[in-house]
Amino acid sequence: MTAPRTVDADFLALPRQSLADAALTAALHAGASYADLRIHAITTETVQLRDGALENAVVDDEIGLAVRVIVDGTWGFASHAELSPDAAVETARRAVRVATTLAALNAERIELAPEPVYRDMTWVSDYRIDPFAVPVAEKIAVLEDYSGRLLASDGVDHVSAWLHAAKEQTFYADTFGSSITQQRVRVLPNLDAVTVDAAAGTFETMRTLAPPTGRGWEAVAGDQVWNWSGELAALPALLAEKVKAPSVVAGPTDLVIDPSNLWLTIHESIGHATEYDRAIGYEAAYAGTSFATPDKLGRMAYGSAVMNVTADRTVEHGLATIGFDDEGVRAQSWDLVRDGLFVGYQLDRVFAPRLGVARSNGCSYADSAHHVPIQRMANVSLQPSPDDVSTEDLIARVSDGIYIVGDKSWSIDMQRYNFQFTGQRFFRIRDGRLDGQVRDVAYQATTTDFWGAMEAVGGQSTWRLGGAFNCGKAQPGQVAAVSHGCPSALFRGIAVLNTREEGGR
């Protein structure tokens, strides 16, 4: 029987409650009507190998405390690297001074959506082996082994291998009475194989498909979570076939898209588009606003009737999965698109009242004690068919098309509407069967046309979580990790481009 996961003893040993008492009391005495304190510790590790040789192994640690206040309807924020009662008091007073200074510029009073009080709560993410308890020599050895398997194959000239890991620990307390301690772990392992044609001066690459995940070392070493042995054995032959594959013929094409590719399209065209702060123009400078404006809520057909999309802060092993957000709101799951209709946004405690919604759905997050919590993305996922539809079943419905696997480059406009995506592997579909690879494929559409062309989705057996470690937002910039689940899906008549021709080659 596995022992219950616990928050690390060194974080629990911090004077969390005394810091909260000092900061919150000082904020109220200085004139705040509301205050919260957040202690945020994050440890990140990067291990990189090139052709089996170590290039980089770095561990970074950051810790600090932050205080947010509301004074006469205006936010104030301040942070400090020192975890002492004196520093907490000084930081709280500084936050009040910030709010007082900014009051003249505030055009709309801050109103927080109500939330139950959660006292002395603890939440730890679902992982088996803490990656930071594994010696770095063992991590290097595993990446060396994986690199060696690829380099031993004919046609693989270079291999890049890397591991990113993070452990995030937070303590939150507010003047309503909530106090919450949390710890979560995530890992991102990847290998990239390269073949070089020296005579032609060209090269081609293919990357493993293992997604970043809210798991521990068990997702990196061995085959229990991800079939590393199978993928590393198959990848060289797939790369060799890709090099010799014919270039795609551009034009309207039926596509079956694997979850390893479709997750990124969901992230860019649904995840960001349904952030309420973007929809009202509050977030505009970094990566734009959104076409999915409030007047379209409950009215706009986002896609076909088989399109059902949820935002979920509770899904198992999700990168954005958490017990409570950075405003003390309990994690939830809710609909963004139902039967093709746009029905919901992602919200924090400030934006929920602006939309007229009674409660935040828990989308507040800051990546550091020294950054203000902002509205961030939940795990946004396309739901599978209730029927047992396999990827092979979807492929069988296509007489002439392409099956797309793995993500690569992408672009999307500043309103999350016009986009273009490529991938790692492209297989020609002829008469309902895969018929070798093609190259130089990109697909292009508008968001609503693309999702409106989705004819069918796979069943639960095809559903997978993909995701990103580094979703960027805000100025100063913040990064957040987020997962996106989806089944395989069939799209009709999507514009396919030949990237070689588009590049003038």
C-alpha cells in the first residue's frame, strides 16, 4: 500500500501562520478592507544531453512572500524574499501604500466573488516518486541510455535529450479566514532525433511524443507510465521514412488528428480564447484578446454538435490541476462549449462579478511570489465520444486524407481566430487505411470553421492529456503549466498547405 503523499517537511517548518497573522493584521491596521498572503516556493531542474554527453544540469530555487490588499476598491501588491514577521509587516504596509497611490487611476472598484472559507487545508498532487529525491547522476544515466538507443540506429546522426522538472509549494491565507498549504510536482521529458544529409545540406527531425505531466520520476524512467522502449525502438524507422516521404499536395483535405497534435490547437484556439480577461480586452498586450466576446456567450456556434469542451482544475495528473487557486477558490470543472455552443469562460474572483457570475471557477495563479496573481488557464479539454470509437474507426471513414501525429510549430492571430499548425508525423490515408508518410504539411483555418468541420471524435480509449510547461501571459511575463486532454478527431475539408512551397523552396 502506497503511503499518503505529504508536503515536504522543510516547507511545513516555515512559520507560515505567524507570517500570515503578521501580514494580514498589519494590512488591516493600515487601512485595507481585505488582504491575502501567499508564500510561494518553486524548485526547477533542467538536465540536457547532446549525443549522450551532458550539456547542462541546473537546479534553481526561489522562495518569497507576497501580500495583496484592497484599499477603497483598489488593489495593492508587494512582495519580499525574506520570510520573517518584520518583513511580512513591512510588505503589507507597502502593499497598502501601492493601493493608495493607484486609487486615482482606478476606474472600477474591485469586488471579489464570494467563496467558502477553507481552514487548515492541505493538498498534494498525484505523483509516486519525487524527481528531486532522485540523484542527478541517475537522471543523466537514464537520458544517456535513451540517447544511446537512438544513436545506435542507422540514420540517426544526433540526439538531444532533456528533462525539465518542477516542484511548487504554496501557502495561502486571507482575511476571510482561509489557510491552505499545497505542493505539486511536474515533469517534461523529451528526446529529439536528427538525421543529416550533408550532400544536400538538409536535415530532418522527429521528437518523442511523451507529454509533460503532473507526475514524478515514474513518468521518465521505465515503461510503466510511458512506453519509452516501444517509442525509442520505432522512432528511427519513422524518421528514415519521413526523409524519403513525398511532399504533400496542398488543398482541402480530410484530417484525422491525434491527441498529441490536437492538444495544441485546443490550447491556442479554445483555451486562450475563453479567458474572460482577453474577451473583454483587459489582457491585450501579450498575445492579444479574443474573438469570443461576451455578446457571443450562449449564442455562438463554436463548433459542430460533437464538440464538448470542459475546463477542469481537478483532472488527474493535469499540469494545471490544483486543490485551490491563488485566491483560495476550490478547484472545479465546468463547461466552455456544450454540443458546439459557446457557454462558458475561465474566471477568477474579480472577473466573475463583472460577468455576473456568482462564483469564481478558480483560475487565479502567479508563477512567483514576486508576481501578482492573474487569471490563468485551467486544463481545457475536448471530451470523447460516449461510444467506443477508435482512431482506426475514424481513419476508416476517410477515403483520401492525412493522419497527423505530434505537435511542432504554430501561429495564430491576436484574436485567437486565424491559425496555422504543423506536426511531427504525417501519414497519408487512402481508402480508410494508412499508406506511408508525407512531408511538409500544415493545416490552416479559422477557429469556428475548423471546429465546425469536426465530424466525429474518438472514444475514451483514444483520449490523452497533452500540454505545455511554458504558457506565457501578462506583462511582466508569467509562465504557467497547463494540460489539454482530447480524443482523436476527424475533420472534413481543412485547408492543407505545403510548407516547402510556402517557404519558396
